[in-house]
Amino acid sequence: MLSVHWRLAELWTIGRQRELTVDEQSEMSACMHYNAIFARKLSSLYNLSLVASMSNDMEWQHEICKQIEKLESQGNLHLDFRK
């Protein structure tokens, strides 16, 4: 989870209690924009990994998986709510 996700959750919670200020609305929009970019990059890598798997190119898939792991670990926190 990225720090932007923590801030987005915080702003959403504040927004449930009161109307966000103009600055908070702007910050929330920026967080959502960054999240969309992050999700798009990750989704693209997942799709490329699938293509590599379907074409049996294990070396390429391994390279893509390294990129996925790097992107996913940016937040340095992985919460597993299934436990």
C-alpha cells in the first residue's frame, strides 16, 4: 500500500464527517490521479505477464514479474486480511 492510499483513505474519512476544503479536494484529486497511473502501470504489467506466459517465454515473464514485484513493493507494506 502506498502512502498516497493512506492519505486517500484519510481524506475520504474526513469527507464523511464534513465537507472537504478546497485544498483537501485538490489533494484527493491528486491522490486519485496518482492511483490511476499506478493501477494502469500494474495492470499493463499483469497483461504483459499473461502474454509472456501464453507465448511460453519464461525469461520475458520473469523480467516482467520482477517489475511487478518492484512496483508492488513501493509501499513497503503488504496487508493480508485473509489471515
